[in-house]
Amino acid sequence: MLEGVTIPLVAVIALAVIFDYVNGFHDTANAIATSVATRALRPAHAVAMAAIFNFVGAFAGTAVATTIGAGLVDPATTTQAVVAAALIGAITWNLVTWRWGIPSSSSHALIGALLGATIVAAGPDALNPEGIWNKVLVPLVTSPLLGFVLAFVLMVALFWLFRGAGRRALARQFRRLQLISAGFLAFSHGSNDAQKTMGIITLALFSAGVIPTVDVPSWVIVVCATAISLGTAVGGWRIMRTMGHRVVELEPIHGFAAQTTAATVLLGTAHFGMPVSTTHVISSAIMGVGSTRGLRAVRWGVARSIALAWIVTIPITMLVGALVWVVLDALHLF
């Protein structure tokens, strides 16, 4: 394991761990905002639950990590500088959007920065258009649409099934059920998001010649699971406010439907190696359940701001990743 390890590689792995940690506190709201908003869980309890299930979920598979490590760019053309530029670009975008309370995608920030750095470092021929289209761009559009539609359908079904129940009794029962759906969502978040960092570390190890193939080592899984769960434990309260209160007013039954839908979509996409955005999916699911009350129940101005962040994340981080690589190359770093 130590053969081929250099200071630049250690620095890249450290950056990856920082990204994973930032990803954890940036995306805490994805897993727990609805539970906190509906008072199903106290904030401290919700954060602890999310951290635990994020850690466990990180061991659910490596299909997404394989996509990041070998499915989007040619690993043979990737250098430590390219990986470092991707990580710095993604971390920068995450911190900016966290500061503004914008629920943007950590996944697409990393992907965009990786693509941008690769283009300036090795040229567009180093990209894998098929992988980018099938694993990133198509799911970018379809996963939030699927989240919206399925959440809307599930919400209508729940209202029909429990149409005779009193509002208070319904709220009490679904607060309990949200304990399950919140854990399910946190688990799926770990299964999807932690793998992105696993993939980028594996890509760095391969480019340094430390490992012969782009297969995720077991120690990388443990490191990434730990980093994202610790970041989750810190919490992302700015984004949680947007997700939990500003998009639509939620009741426990809405929170259960949104969380269950989002978790199901995330596990499905993780199985197929699609690095989708947990932020996109849970946001669209919240909008879907809110729309069952009528279009006016959703604050579409806030929704538009979130959608704008979805659209601009990849182009902006491609530019940032490219610029960071130029600076690193000029300074002969990595």
C-alpha cells in the first residue's frame, strides 16, 4: 500500500477527505430537514441518526465509485493535479452554496470540476461521452422528475388509504413512521454520496500507480464512510432551513412520503452506478408532496432558485476546476 505513495498523493487524499466531510455537512439537510420540520425528530437526534446511517450506507456498494473513477474520464490521462483541481473546485462551490443556504449538488460539483480539469489538462478526447451522457446528464434530468412524480403519486395514495383518519392521529402515526423513512434516506444518501469520494481517491491511487486497477480498496471505503458521517454530525443548518421550511410547509405524512420516495430513487440509481444528486431528488420529492395541496402550496420562487443552482452547478464547477488546474500547473504543484 505504501509503494508509490508520494506527498502529492497524500495531499490529494487529504483534499478528498475534506471534500467528503464538507459533503456531509453540506448535505445533512437532505436526510433530516423534513423530519425536523415536521417535529418527528429533534435536530440533535436527527443529526445523530443521519450520521450513523450515512456511515452504514457507505458500505452498500461501489458502483457509483466505479463510475467516478473510470466511467467519466480516461484514468490513464488523469494526474494528481487533475484530481486535486477537481476536489478544490468542488469544495469551493460547496462552501459558497452552503454560505448562501442554496441546496446545490455536491455530486455534480465534483463531476463538473473533474471534467473541466480533465479538458484543460488532457483535452476533450480524454472524456467518456457515453458515460457522461448515460450516467450523469440523463439522470440529472430524470432523477428529480422521478422524485417529483413518485412522491406526488405516493402522497395521493396515502391520502386515499387514510382518508378516514383524523388529522391528529395521522400526524402522530406518521411522526413515528418518519423515524424509519429518515433512517432509510440517510442510508441511501451514504450509499450514493460517499461513493463519489471513494471513486476520486481510487482514481488518484491508480494514476499514482499505487493500485493496478480502478477498484476501490477496502480502507478507502472506511475512510470515506467516516469522513461523510463526521461531516453529517456537524450539520448544515442554513440549507436545512431552505429544505425544511421555505419550499413547502410539511406535515409528518408529507415528510414520510418525500423521504421514502427520495431514498428509493437514490438506492436505485446507486445500484446502476449513477452519481445523482441527493439534493435534487429530495428537493423534487418535497415539491411533489407539496403539489398535492395545489400548486400554490409550493413556494415556486424558492423552487426556481434551487432549480437555477441545479442548472449552473456543472458549468460553473467545470470552469473553476479548469482554472484551478491552470494555477496548480503554473506553480508546478502536484
